[in-house]
Amino acid sequence: MLLRALLLFGAVAPVMAHPVTLPARAVSYQPETHAWAQVESIAPLVLRSTVPARVSSVHVTPGQVVAAGEPLVSFGGPQLDGELAAARARLRAA
């Protein structure tokens, strides 16, 4: 019982060596935090074409990470295709 009490209260602790002096060195510490988040719009965004068109393909999936300038959808349709052909013809003629 006495041995148990001595061990429990640290009376039988290992003998510590003499303190040692070590050289200090300067280091920089920059705290950093990493967190996951999901950004949701506070209002719906309406995409419109200047000419009648239909969405011909969607290039992203829900939850996909996109970068600025990355195409989200492609538009198509007869009038839009005609406008594109006319613009290309004007470009070639310039």
C-alpha cells in the first residue's frame, strides 16, 4: 500500500540530470489555417443572349470548382449561328 502511494504521488521519480544550456536560434512563425467552404449566391443569376438562342451544352456540374473566365454554358441556335457567321465574314473582310 505504501509503495502504491509513493508511485501515485511521484515520490519515486527518476533523478533528473543537471540542466543543459542550448544555443537559441531565431525562427519565423506564420500561423496558417485551412478550412473547407462552399460559396452560394445570395440571388439567382439570369444568363441572357443578345439574340434568341438555346443552351447547347453545359460545361460544369453542380458543386464543381470553376475559375474566372471559364465557360459555364454554350449557346446555339439558327439566329445565333447566323450572327456568328456574319461576324466571321466581317472579320475576314477587314
